[in-house]
Amino acid sequence: ASEEILAVLRAVLEAYGLRDEAAVHAIRGLRSLLHGFVSLELAGGFGMPIDVDESFDRLVRIYIGGLPRRDQAPRP
């Protein structure tokens, strides 16, 4: 199952012009963000009365917004 997920992520990142090493770095970053967020949520780390789903949505949007557009060179 993880290979299928990686294949989907690689295809999505290719639309951003990210391939090979650049795609690996982007996938690692996304995985780290998701793992950290879910770990904190499961541990009760979000105690404030603010919508956690909204925080997650914003996190993903900020990450995606930071990816280079296809017409831009990938950032180091």
C-alpha cells in the first residue's frame, strides 16, 4: 500500500515539476508534517478550543502553497 501512495504523491509532485531527488525531499517533508500533526492530535496536544480540522487544512494548504510552480526552478 505504501508504494501505491508514493506513486500517487510522485505523480502529483510531477505536476509541480518535482522529480527524482526533489520529489523525495517534498514527500519527506509532507510525511513529516502529517506524522507530527497526527501524533500531536492523538496525544491530546491540541487543547485549545479551536477547530483541529481547520488547523490541519491550513497546514496542508500552506505546504502545498510553498511548492514551486511548474514554471519555477525547485528550491534547494
